[in-house]
Amino acid sequence: MIFFLTSFVVSVMAASTPLLLAATGELVAERSGVLNLGVEGMMLVGAVTGFIVGHYTDSAALGIVGATFGGAALSAVFAVLTLTLLSNQTAAGLALTIFGRGFSSLAGAAFVGIKGPVLPRLSIPGLSDLSFFGPTLFGQDALIYGSFIILAMVWWFLNRSHAGLILRAVGDSHDAAHAIGYSVTRIRFGATLFGGAMAGLAGGYMSLAYSPLWAENMTAGRGWIALALVVFATWRAGWLLVGAYLFGAIMYLSLYVQGLGVAIPSALISALPYIVTVVVLALIARDRRRIRLNQPACLGRSFAAGT
Amino acid sequence: MFEPIRLVPRGQPSPFWTYASPALAIVLTVIVSGVMFFAMGKSPGAAVYTFLVAPLVQAGGLSALAVKAAPLIMMGAGLALCYRASVWNIGCEGQFTLGAICAGGVALAWPDLPAPILYPAAMIAGVVGGAATAALSAWLRTSLNVNEILSSLMMTYVAQYLLIYLVTGPWRDPQGFGFPQTAMFSDSATTPILIPGSGVHLGCLFAPLAAIAVWALMSKSTLGFQLRVVGEAPRAARFAGFSEKRLIWVAMLVSGGLAGLAGMFEVTGPIGQLTPQISPGYGFTAVIVAFLGRLHPIGAIFAGLLLALSYLGGDAAQIDLGLPNAVTGIFQGVLLFLLLACDILILYRPRLARPSGANAGAAR
């Protein structure tokens, strides 16, 4: 029983981490008023660049760095399109996902089925061998701890720091923020790049720790679920943790139940996380007042100075 | 990096750039593709020829183009209507799949019915399947305030897994040697070929007709007028008393129904059975078709043909150049990027920002 519980918690943590990383990045972008629907594409590009860098340097850590840059590079394209050239954010986000899919499968074509480096797990003699608490608390890879630290920092940044206040002001009223003298474009550019870097990191986690290998379209909709998580959390960092672990658990359970060989066909169980996403979104979004209260007022709206 | 060019508003949209922008974007995309091929160690000129010209000039090229374009045009026209109304249905892929499943179900259940009954029934099933999938998103949006982008996209994954379940489980062909596919549909459930000896089927005729019908709906009916007002001036629409909910329903049902019909034509025509892979991403490409076609159903016809060519080019690049056919996805993504970038010229006049003190101060 304790063995099962340990492996369950460890697996759920691994399944939740990419969701948490990507959603944390998207949260910051959305709080600044940028709706980047390209999370899925940025995750895929992050996954493939991470894997390729990791493969050639034989270092998972450098791979993770590469993944972060890959995601950020793609988000820079989005930022130029929507912030400099004032394109429609929905369309640009979709373009990012379509391009990301194509680019990642082209770049990764030669790497399918190859073993890459794997992000090492923490090993503290004594502590990591404890039953249950050893593997779950002291035996994870660095990014699982990193995801908590980044989330805590983002929470602090958004809710306690002056810079975070400015970022939220830009997201809630870009005209007012501009009138006070803040550069809306510059702040949103930064937030978008952070979102892209985090999505890339999430992708790198998939290809260097979770799977760990490269396969075409390996993120399988996690980028979209991360977007849904931000709505689920009603744009609050704390709830993001709850949401990411809830969905991580559902994703792991759908894999686990398939492994048990129960009578429910595996394809239908695989569909479960996506169905749950819709149901959960409906439960949250039904409360229009709560959504309106928490959603950044300028979410998805372009800002042109001097117009 | 942030404000290297200053954008001066034109005051009103430039009619010239509305149509010149896609042309410019296409030219730039071809150049970028050439650079991409060069980066992959191919001669850019020859590779671009293989990708974009050779598929057309070879025997049967035009009919292959028509077959690939049919689903893109049908879905692109529906999406044009949707997006004009600011209803962001991006789950066409799922609606396409559900349409195909429903049509396939009818075809498999009553294979011996005469064609005049079975074929129209399969068509209706396709439309209903696609429209029902879209209706779910419409209901979630209008009743429960759920963003239609996310709900329609999630349904795409659900539809794909449902298809896999059906073709590996209850609907699997018992004589299929264990392959995950259904039996071939009977002759009476097969889409008729219009030009003997080519692949051009009834759907290739339906696609432009559907686009024209959507255009008529948008430009000639009160409903179409309301749809456009809701999209362009939601406040005005509210003052005029247009029901936003009703228009969301209409937009979703039309685009979903067309996607379902496209799915029906695809599985009863070129494919002839249900398999786990019935679409190379037509539903997502249709989004590009809609934008490239200037959110105009007739424009979707031309845009659909171009993007169909990118699929043929991807296959040709795979066979003749040994490149992964993922180049199609890159071409499509770059095209949409550049189109969005060029579209800035419709509303703004670009001016180089002078690095002098006054301007730098203003930029900060």
C-alpha cells in the first residue's frame, strides 16, 4: 500500500509539473493582458530544442536551458506580431501552434526513438531512502522543486512586488498605465517572453524528464490544458497549483487505469482529461461575476500608443 | 526592438492593402520557404519548384488539388462566417471527425440500402455530427460562459480518441487482419466521382457551392448583417437588440455543420472507410484558409486551393527531396505569421522612428 501510494504521488508530481510550468508562464502573460494561445506550439518547440541540445551536449541541464530559449524565441515572434504589429492575438496564437507543430516535427524527425539524457533525480543519502517521504520529498528531479519555487516567486511578484503591481495595471487598464508613463508594449513584451520561456521549460521537462524522449506532438494537448488551468485558477497563482495537480492526477490515473486492463477501452480513458477540462471550465466559468472580477480587463486587446 | 517603426493610423482601412497583403504574404512565404530549403541543404529554386509548382503540372495534379482543397474550402468558408462574428471556433478538426464518424456509422449500419437513400442519409449524419459537436461549444459558451476556443479544441481530442476507440473496437473490420480500420463502405455509401478516371468527387463541387451559400447568407440576409455587426461593433449590436446568443449558435452550427460535411465527404470519398488518421490537420489549416481568404467565403476558395497545394507540396518534398512532410506545417505557420504581419498595412502606415531625442522620449 505504501509502495503504491509512493509511486502514485511521484508519478502525479511528474505528470503535473509540465502543466504547472506552462500555466505559470501563461498566468504572467495573461495578467499583463496578453492572451497567447500558442502554448502548445511553444511547448513542442521547447521539447524538441531541449531534446536536441541535450542530445548533442549529453547534458539534460543544458537541454533544459535550450528548451527555455526555444520557447522564448517562439514567443518573441508572437510578441512582435501582436505587440509591435498589433495583430489579432487569437490568430497569432494559433499560428504559433501550427508553426510549432510543423517546426518541431521537422526538427525532431531525426531524433524519434533515440535515447536522450535524462534529468537526474535528487539523491540525498539517508533522506532519499526514507519510505514514502524519501522519493516524494527528497528524490525528485530539480525541475519539480523548481516549479514550486517559480510559482512561489510568481505569486510574490504578482501580489507583493511593485513591479507586479505595474504588470497587473497594464493588464487591467493599458490606457491608464500608459497615461501614468509605463511602457505597455515593453512590459507586455517581457511578460510574453516569460510565458514562452516557461512553456519551453515545460516542453523540455516532457522530453528530458517525463517521457523522456522525443515523439511527434508529444505534448498531446497539455498546452491547451495549461491555458484552461489559468481560467480554472481565475488568474490566481495559488489555485494554479491546485489545478495543475488535479489535472496531473487525472492524466496519470487515465494512464494507470489503462495499465490495469479494466474493461473500459483505453482510447476512451485517454479522452478523460479533455472531457474533465471542459466540465471543470464549465463549473468555474458559470460564475460570470467571479470571472469578470478576476480576468484582466484588457486580456487579448491590442494597445497602440497615441491612438 | 520594441518600437523601431512607428505605425501611423490611416484613419480607415486601406482597400488596396486588404487584398495586397495576402499576395505580399504569399510572396514572402515562398522566399522564406526557399531559405528554409537552403538551410536543409537543398537548392532553394529547385526545392520551391518541387514544393509549389511540380505538384500542379504533373498528370492528375489539378484533380489532386481539388480533392485536397474541398474540405479546406468548406471549413474555411464556415470559419470566415464565425470569425466575422467574433466567434472563435477552432475545433473544426473535431467537428470534421465527428461528422466522419456519424456518416461512417450510417454507412456501416445499413450498407445494403440503395444509394438514393443511404447516401443522403450519410450526408445528413455528417452535418448533424459536426453541428452537434459545435453545438456543445455553443451551449457551453451561451449558457455556462465557457470560452469556445478551449471547449471546441478539447472536443478535437475527445473526437480523435472516440474515432480510435471505434476503429479499434466495435467498428473494426472483422476481415481486416486486425488493422485498426472499419470495413470499406458499400458502393451506395461512396461519394460519386464526377470526372471519371480522376479523384474529383462530389465534395469538390459542393465546396465552392457551400462557400457561395455562406457568402449569400452573410451578405444578403438580415442574419448575416447581424453577424457582421456583432463582430465589428458588439455595443452597437446590443443597442440594436440583436441576440448575441442566437448569433453564436448560428455561427457555430453553420461552421460545425460544414466541417461535419467535409468529414463525411472525406471518409466516403478519398478514404472509403474509417481509419484512425482521417485528416492531416485540415481543421487547423482551415483557420489559415479563413484568414488568408480575408474572412470572406469566396476568398476561402482561393485560399483553400493554395493551402491544398501546400499539402501536395509536402508529399512531393517527401518523395522527391527526402524531406519530412512536416514542411507543410512550417509553410502554413509561416504563411499565417507573415499574413498577420502584412495585415498591419491595412490599418497603419509604417514610418521609421527617428532615433532623435524627441521621439525616443515619446517612446518611453
